[in-house]
Amino acid sequence: MALRIRVRQFITYFFRSLLWSINLLLVIYTCLAYWLLYSLQIEHWSASMVMITLPIAWVLNFIVVCLWLVARPWRSWLSGIVLMIGLIMFGSRTFVWHTPVELASKGKSIKIFSYNVQSFDMNDSWAMYSSSPRIRRTENFVLRYDAPIKCFQEFFNSTSIPDYDIIKRFRQAGYRYSVFLHPEMTQTSDGNVGAVIFSIYPIIKSGREPFGAQNGILWADIKIDNDTIRVINVHLQSMGIRVGKVLKQKGIKAVQRETRGVLGALHTGFTDRKEQELIVEQYIHESPFPVIVTGDHNDTPYSVVYERMRRLLPNSFEDAGRGFGFTYNRLPGFIRIDHQFYSPKFTVLNFETLNYIGYSDHYPIVGTYLLK
């Protein structure tokens, strides 16, 4: 009987010691992520890999706190303090709850709509030529949504089918001014135009910088009454997250192969997006007008790209959003990679993630601003 009690005590002690060791390693890892994100002393892709896992580290710390509350309550303080520090330092970029600001009677609001439409699903030729109801619903939504300035990523246009000649339909709807990342594709029968800016207000100057078939930076100086603003529409390098494909693989080797592909894409994405973000910063610094940056940044709020942009311009979600603001409509789902940033000369009145619009692998985002 005494031997059984001693064995039980030894096993309990062993697992408590193991949990405590894991707890210490987890706390060190979480604090490292805090330091990397807060200081940006290291902008290497490996540092970005640590930063992006910060929400996972928070979840693990929370689980550890719960386990210690059952086994040894006094040991829960360590991960608890780490979680509190994370809430103080990075809580606003994770979860917020703001009430929309009412527009003053003398003010004029500016609404910026942004949406990665995933080519309207028109890469599927059968669906396109069979006049897919899903495609028609997506097109009708983006045409009818009430916003004078609309930015798109992965925009597709077809001049061969009147219903899918969306550029023509936008012009008929009053959006007479536009800028295209690949203007040469607007005249083809079926073309991936990439990023697009449509405006009912005059565009007095514009520029583009493609990074490939889809990715790139597009900017337009838009005259609104007596004021002029610069809208920058970005579509940075893809994250390469293919969690669904990994889960669908059968066999260990297939899972390992797909996982290596994901890690390789993440490595390439971290490196490319950092270089692309430096170009965005250049367009911001060179602008003689107040700036709004919108689009698919393909990076979470715990990244080098987001932190650099955040230090340059305030983030609209953090200042006027509600909830978690997740914008990715695929696995893992709980990430926010579409953002809007604005010059301090604006007041952000409201920011929404339209997570009830599930036509694409992204949700639309909408910011409403008042130029001071």
C-alpha cells in the first residue's frame, strides 16, 4: 500500500515538474515574441515566424493557467502575468469594441470599400459560361454597395460576356474614374486585372507597381470637392496558408510534403512582403495629400509589415472596429490580414468587417472617415 502511494506521488511529481518546465519554456517563448514585435530589432523572416504564432502562445498560456488552477493554483501566476502583459501591449490589435461616431452636420464623410474578390470565381470557365448565380450575386453586391470609392484585389473582367464585363457595369453605375494594376488586361476577352480602384470622384493622378500577375501596389490622388486625398490599394505577397490542403492529405508523407510547402511559402511571403511594404512607405512619404492605405496585406497584426505600418499610420480597426475583425474566409479562419491605415488628418468614424458576405476567401472591409 505504501509502495503504491509512493509510486502515485512520484508520477504526480513527475508530471507537475514536466508541466512546470513546459510552462517556463512557453513563457520565455511568449516574452521573446513580445520583444520582437514591440522593438522590431530583428526583421528577419524567422522573427516573423515567431511573431505570427503569438495568438497560439496566448491560447497555450491560458490552458496552462487552467491546469495550474486545478493542480497548484499558486503556479498559475506566471502565465497569468504574461497574458496580462500581452493584453496591455497588444490587446487593441486583437479585440476592440467601438461605437460608430455620428457625423457632424457640417462634415462630409468618405467611405472606402475594399474587397479581395478572388477573381469572382471566374477562373472556373464552366461556371463563368454557365452564368453562375454565385458570380452574379458577388457582382451585384460589389456594384450596389454604397461607397463612392471601391478598391479590389484579384479583380477579373470579361469583355466577351456582357454580364461579366464588370468594368463597363461600374462605369454605367457612376464610377467614371478608375485605375488598374494591369490596364492591358481590361481589353482582353477574359483577364485578371489584379488590383483596381473605382471612384465617383475625379482621379487627378495615379500610379501602379505590379509585383506579378496579381500582387502589386496601386495609388490614386482623388479630388473630393475642395480637398484631395491619396488612396493606396495594396495586394502584398500571399501568406501561403493552405491548412485545408494539409488536413486533406492522406498519409504521413503527403502531410509532410504539404507542410514543407506551407513553410516554404511562409518564408518567401515574409521576405517579399517586407520589401513590398517599404515601397508602400515610400508612396506614403511622397504623398502631398492625406493618405488612406487599404487592401489585402496578407499579414496578421503580429508581423513586421503590420507593425511598421502601424508606426507610420493609425489602424482603422483598432480605432473604430468591433470584435476580432477576422477577414479570412478559409481555414484557419481566425486571422485578420486585410487592413486599412489612415493619416492623422482624418478622423475614422467607423470600421466594419462584413463577415456575412461569404462570396470570396476574404471578407470585405469598409472604413468611414472625416477629413479634418
